[in-house]
Amino acid sequence: MLSLNQEQSLLNALVWDLVQESRGNHRVAEACFEGYRVTVSHRFDRLRVALYESGTLVDVAWESVHHSEDHA
């Protein structure tokens, strides 16, 4: 069984991969993790990360994305 820190690290890595996928193909990227579904969408200058459990939205985060970050 994984520790909470290990689970958080794996989830963070998964989200980062989904962010890259969403940015690259301009579509919603999604994956499942420990009974949760994670979706990432990159629209215009905003990034949305959503966490669902049993089809119910549990948490969502929005982040502004600056064009300079895309070229870093």
C-alpha cells in the first residue's frame, strides 16, 4: 500500500502528463487514478483540472497560463 505522500506524488505526475497532453492536442485529457477520474482541459489562456469520484465532481482548479510559459 502506498503512503499518502507517494499517492500525491503519483497523482501530481499524472496531472502533469495530462496537462502536457491537453496542451499538445488541444482536447480534454483524462485518466483514472485510485478510483478517481482526472480531467485536464487547456482552453485559450486557462487550464482546468477536475477530479471526479463515482461521476461526481469532487474538486476543480483553474490556472491562468501565460504564453511565455509555453516557450520555457
